[in-house]
Amino acid sequence: MTTLDSTGTERPQVDAQQARQVAEEARQTRWDRPSFGRELFMGRLRLDLIDPLPEGAVLPEGERFLSRLREFCETRIDAALIEREARVPDEVIHGLRDLGALGIKIPTTYGGLGLPAVYYHRALMLVGTTSPAVGALLSAHQSIGVPQPVKMFGTEEQKREFLPRCVREITAFLLTEPDVGSDPARLATTAVPSEDGESYTLNGVKLWTTNGVLADLLVVMARVPKSEGRRGGVTAFVVEAGAPGITVENRNSFLGLRGIENGVTRLHDVVVPARNRIGGEGEGLKIALTTLNTGRLSLPAMCAAASKWCARIAREWSAQRVQWGRPVGAHEAIASKISFITATAFALEAVLEVSGRLADADRHDIRIEAALAKLYSSELAWRIADELVQVRGGRGYETADSLVARGERGVPVEQLLRDMRINRIFEGSSEIMHLLIAREAVDVHLSVAGDIIDPKADVRRKARAVARAGGFYARWLPGLVVGRGQLPAGFAEYGRLAGHLRYVERAGRRIARQTFYGMSRWQGAMENRQLFLGRIVDIGAELFAMSATCVYATSVNQEASGVELADAFCRQARRRVEELFGRLWHNTDAADRTLAQRALDGRYDWLDEGVIDPSVEGPWIADATPGPTTRPDQRRIVPPGPQN
């Protein structure tokens, strides 16, 4: 069944249970390989899964590439020009292509550089600190664009056809729609198969298509109607961006990332060959989520890089700026900010390095680690950027061009703040990431509970489920009482950091117990306790970051100073963890829910009196009714440029 949404678009009619079912079907349900994150949420600190770290191979070809890329960034990318003109110049795109930067992870068999994830991340750190807009272009192309899903799920024929093109052409990923974000069960874009099965016809409107304005190839998620002999469902297709019926109706503008080529794309009667379908019908969401498991690490790379730059600016500025007879960095109020920025920058690099090496080793299931890295890095890097603005004072709020115009160093702190804000939304907002990680964290409990919390289960099934659950928890719960973290000599091999790892071990068992208490109290309704689950996830993120930082600190060249930074970070993180534990059961959640509902019901509309709404009149959500376009095509075609 279908229904019309607020834009007049026909969408599948789904209730909450059906929406959850679609999300569940897209999940990877099997755990065939070990996972540090999964073990952590179950109360087991498995440091053996991350220590020793998988060797980060030093590849001569990778080092040469990074050297050339650094020189290109320093001499050929004018970040201020990109910010002023809100556009990445053609010559920059040509230069990146000629360097091989569009195919960093594409195997050499198909013309790419074939470098591992750690080199890809380091490349993004260089480019992202030069121009976040260029970093976003490379990340969207390689992390969620055509290369990754085709490499992971494409046929050999598709790899031979598309991957060599991805080395020289820009690609984009089209999933979101004007009225559909993280609820793919309501996806309205359709892909109707032809009678002979040789093609599909796509119709729909896609929003926030990063790289979509200038892309040559697109990954489009569209719904194949269910019919006799066809499973149907959300399906992935590789689509030529210049195909008849595709129109870029708008190039969107944003708070930050002003050079990003992001738009609204309309597909009207776009015919796509069946051979361009990636995977089977109905496998599109699973392909998208699996692709994102490692693709999400691109954002932590740029967050870590930005944080490292912030640490440098905070240090250099605070040593130069003098107030009341002393450098501002010597004043306690600023010193605490420098400590937070510096220690956290080191921690974010540690989280990235550990996650990246695990991805390259390909021995572990890193879906939880990658999601934690994305969530944690985007949240902490935003705080770092905000604190740097405060450290810089008025100069932090002033544009780099204005600073230069009056004779000072052009430090683009205000731009960084604007550019960093999107990372808490990109590739899964923090709120969605909390729910995604929480679902994985409680997966064992849901599997054990099974029919106990299933409203459709009869008494006999529930009784059997109770017996099974009793056996599991009789074995599991005793293991949460005592552990290595309670031994005075526990983790002694980590020296100065041993106490922090003892804390992580104790807190890991504690978080597992709290999760169990929540399941016991709310059972199947626990999924509605989003704030409780969010705090559980945030505690897990802090513990993962502490673990990664302690392990990484013992492996860096500057081990002594690395241990100092890890110690400072862990001390700060422990304070945050204790606050989160306290808020698990002592909070204002119930009162907040009540007040929010009253606000939605109009009880507090009087609060609007005395202010003026500067919004431009229009619908909250744009019309996305399928059909031919009525607007001129805004697609930007980048000419081929010189061939090297």
C-alpha cells in the first residue's frame, strides 16, 4: 500500500513495526569475526584484539603519493579562493585526478593506487586541513560513491567497466529524499523493471547529493516494486549522471563547506541497464550500510586532522598573546582549554589509527568500532573547534580575509567551526548513530530475550525463551562481578597508563550490568528509551577511545610524550564517563518528554510573542512529486583537461 506524504509524493505506507523490519533486514546479523566494540559492551575488555596493533605497513609507493599530494596541497590548492567562490576549480580536480587521488583505494588491477585505508586516511588529513570542501569531494567519491560498493559487491564485469572510470571521474551517492532521511522504508524513488528484464526505469527526487552536481557516475538507491517472481525492495544501481531524464535542479548552499558540490537531483523516466544493478533486488540498504562500515572512517580522519591543527593554533597563539603580564596560555582558564584540545587531538588520532589498522588487517568485524569512531570524533572535534574560537577570542570570530586585510595572520578558525559542524550530521547524525550502535550493543540481549519480548509469542514460546535466557544470564552475569580491573597489578605492562585500563575494565563490566538492568526493566520497550541508550553508547565510546589511546601511546615514536597525552586524555574522559553513569538513572528524561509533547501541542505558543520570524515563507519540505523537471539543469560538467 502507498500513501501521499506532506509533499504530495506517493510513498509506501509503513507503520513503526514495518519500518523497524526494513532496518533489521538491512543489518549484518552475523558476527563471524571478533569485535572489540561488541565485547566491550558485553563487559569484556579484549585488549588482545587491538594490542599489539596490526602492523601499519610503510609502503614506498604510499609515501611517494603522500609526498606528491602534500606538495600539491601546498602549491596548487587555494583554500581562500574556494571559500570565496564556493567552488572547487577545475584545475584542482584535474590535479587530484592526475595524482591518482580519485583512486587511492581502487586496486591497481583497475588502474587505482591500491593503497590501504591508513594511507587513504592520511591523504584525507592532508587535503581536509588544506580545504575541507576538497576533502569532502574526495571522501564522498571514494567512501560512499561508486568505487566502494562496486569493489565490495560488484561483479567482475562491473568492476572492469566502472572502477577504471572511477580513477578519473567523480562519483556520488543518492539515497536521501526531501521527506526521507534515516527511514528508508518510506523511500519513494522507484525502479520499474522492463517486461524483458533488460532494464529498469527510475523516477524520483534525491536531496543532498554530495558531488551530485558534477558527478559522472551515480549510485542510486531506488525501490523495485514487489511482484510475482520478484522480491522487490530498495536496490542499488550505477547510473550515468548524464543520462536522459536526469536533472540537477539546485546546487545547495550551506553554513560551511562552501565549495561542496551538493544538489537536488530529479530522475524522470531514466532507463538503466539491468547489468548496472549492484547485487540483487532488495539488497540496496544492506549494501549501503556495509559500505558505510569502513567508509565512515573518512570523517574521523578529517576530524582528527582538524583537531591536530587546532592544537597547533591554540599552542602558538596562546604563547604569543600576552594579557596581564603573562601569555594567555599561562592563565588557568585558557590552560585547561589547551589541555583539552591537545590531549583530545591525540586521542582522535589514536582512534583513527587503531580503527584504520583493524580495517586493513581485515581480521575483525569493525562495524561498531567504525561507528563509534565516527560518532566520537565528530562530537569531540566540534567541541575542540568551539574551544579554539574561545581561545582566539574576537580573532576566532573574525574571518581570515579580514585578519589579513588589517595586517594579521589569516587563521581561518571561524571557517573551521562552520566546516566542522556538518560532521555531526554527515553519514548518519549523532542521534541516528546512537541508535545504530545501541542496536548492535544490545544485540546479544535481544537474541537471548527473543520470544520473551515478542508480543506475538504464545505462552509456550515465552516459557521456552525464559528458560534459555535464564541459562545464558546464569553464566554471563557472574563474570561481571569481578575482573582484572580490580587487581592492583592489573595491566601493569602499560606502566603509567595501567590505572586507566583498570578503570576501563571495571567500567566495561559496569556498562554491561546497566544495559542488563535496562533490558530487565523495559524489555521490548527499551528501544524507545533513546536517551538511556545514547548514554550507554557514549560511555562505550569514551571507553573505546581510552583503550585505543593507551594502546596507541605505547606505539608512537615519541612514546614518553605520547603517554603524557594519553594520561591527560584518560583523566578527562573518566570525568565524562562518571557523569554519564550518573545520568543513566538520575535525569530529567520523563519531564523533558512531557514538556516536549506539550510544546508540540501548542501549550507554549505564547512564548513566541515579541519576536519576528525572518524565515522566507514556503513549505517545510519541498514538493518531490515524480515527473519531468520544470527547472534548468544545474549540472556542472568538468572538462577532461590535459591528459598526463
